[in-house]
Amino acid sequence: MLRTTKVAISLPKDDFKRIEEIRNELGVQRSAVIDMAIRFWLKSIEEEKMIRQYEEGYKKKPEPLKEIRAMEEVSAEAFQEEGWK
């Protein structure tokens, strides 16, 4: 069984009204909407972290110019085969 913890928060009235509108549209409980929002936020933080790691990796060891040019040529050929100009 999923363990949960109750949390009390204060929100600006306009935000609360919008959350209520959304949850009514979705037909879900208030806690479900808040849970979805938090999960989305946590996922976005993890994705941003991975993107930064990816970028740092390329800064430390960028692709050689020779490989970049080869990929550009292959991509251009593929686009031409598909009718792109």
C-alpha cells in the first residue's frame, strides 16, 4: 500500500480557484491534482539536472569537428532522399 503524508499549505486565492477549476474539469480529488503538479515539478527538476550533466560532458569532451561534419553530410543525404531541400 502507498504510504502518504498529509501536508497543509497556503495558496494565493487565484491559484486555489484555478486548481479547483482544473480538478473539476478532470473529475479528480484536490490531492490528486496537487500530487500530479508536484510529480511534474520533480520530474522537470530531474530532467534539467540530466540536461546539465549532458551539456557538461560535451564541454569536457566535445565531438571532433570531423564527426560533426560527417553527421551533417549523412543528415543532408537523408533529408534529400525524403524530398527535403
